[in-house]
Amino acid sequence: MTSATRGFKLDSDNRLNNFAVEPTVYVDETAKLGWTKYAEIINGRFAMIGFVSLLAIEVSIKHDVIGWLGNL
């Protein structure tokens, strides 16, 4: 049985390291803000949902929504 499978490590001097085995660090360097492809896909999906909702409202009230909002 190796030392890594039992949950401890030996350091460079072959001494027992009683601390937990540290996981490898993963750094995601992709952009999270701004004009990213993912942001544009989400924006397009919400725009399509809004447009279809607007059409559904116009069909249900049998008037155009812009004119209806202007008469309020």
C-alpha cells in the first residue's frame, strides 16, 4: 500500500507529513464578465423568450402592446 492511498505523504526527507494531502490547484482563466460567447448565448435566449412573450400577450389581448401601453 502506498503512502498516497492511505491519506498521508512523506516529504523530501522521508519524514511523515501528518497534514492532509492538498488537492491540486485549478485556476480557470476564462473571462467571466464582458462580451463572452456564453454571455451572448444567454442574452439571445432571454431576448427570444421576451419576444415570444410579447407576441403571446398581443395575441391574448388582441391589441399591440406598444399602443396598449401608450393608452394607459
